[in-house]
Amino acid sequence: MARYNQENKFMTICFSLLLGASLAYAAEPATRVASTVRADTRTGRLVRTTVIAPKVIQPRVVGAAPAAPASPGATVQEIVDQAAKDHNVDPLLVHSVIRAESNYNPNAISPKGAEGLMQLIPATARRFGAANSFDVRENITAGVKYLKYLQEMFKDDRLALAAYNAGEGAVIKYGNVPPYRETEQYVYKVGKSYGDARKQQQAVKAANITPAAPAPAPAVEPLRHLDVATDADGRIILRTR
């Protein structure tokens, strides 16, 4: 009887443990622990076996990354040439501005918020038709339009470059290149780059000029035979034949 009570007590404890384990994992969305209780045929005691299943991790759906700006179908050189031609701006000047502004980095952003190859402030980009300043074609086209607008406003490339850097209002206020160190350096840098590019272009053109053929020498009349004679009076007579 004592042994029976002891085994009964043991079964009660096992049942309590099993119930507690079930309650502990009831909140889990999926069964992670499987417990089985069986009687040991050799000892007659209850034996609990617990199997812990690996936690199932549901795949996480990741939204698609924002699409990068479409790469232009043409090269920067071709886009600059076309935009410059469309708006009557020297492409060498456009390249000089791009080199000074972003050094051809289409993703450049300045501390002041200027964006893209020609470093357009968002408001200026929208003003001249660029919805995405990081799109190479839109950026260059809007930048060339803005440059042409400034050239027509100030009738002077130096003042147009100063306004591109410091704003139209600053140039109008001072009637000249504003006395800002950054703007003065900018105008000098772009102007020097532009001047060097034009000299190089002229040197290439000069090297490709084919010299004119020399004028043909005048025809030389062949020498005719000369007869020398003396008349009855002793005078010398020259005759050609």
C-alpha cells in the first residue's frame, strides 16, 4: 500500500509538471515542445520524454528597394553636346561647370543641398524642368537651361558664372562678381578650365588643318637655237630659229 501511494504521488507530480509545461508554451503560435508520458515496463514508473522542435521562423517579406534613377542611354558627353546645341551654350563651358561643381559625380550632394552633376538646388531644378536631379539627362538639361538664362540676363560669362554660384540676387546687388571668397574662386576656377579647354580645342583644329598645295611654278619657255652671223659691213646679226 505504501508503495502504491508513493507511485500515486509520483504520477501526480508528473502530471503537474506536464500540465505546467503545456501552459508555459500555450502562448506560442506553433508547438515547439512535444511531451509524452509512458510507463517503464521494467520499473513500472512513469517516464516523460520531451522533444523540442526547432523554432519555425516565418520568412519576412522585404519590400522592393526604391528603383535607382535610370541610367541614360547616351553618354554624358553626348547629353552635354545635345543640350548645349539645343540652347546655344558652348559645351566646353558646360563641361567646365560640371567639373567644378561635381567632378562628374551624378550622385553628388553639397552641404547646401545642391544635387547631381551640375549641383542644382531642388527649387532651381524644378524651375528648369528637372523632376529628378540625380537623373543625368534631366540634371544636365536643366543646368544648361539655367546657365543660358544667366548668360542672357547678365550678357557676361563671368557674371553668369558668379550668379550660378551665388545666385542672381547677389550679382544684381553688387553689379559685379560678389565679394565672396567662394564665388571669386569659383569664377576663376571655371574660367581657367574653360579657357584651357578652348586653347586645346584650337590647337587640335590647327593640327588637323591640311596645308594648301604650293602654287605650280610658271612654265619656262624652252631655249630656242641662236644663229650668229656677220653682214658685209661687219655688223653682228643674231637670229633665233
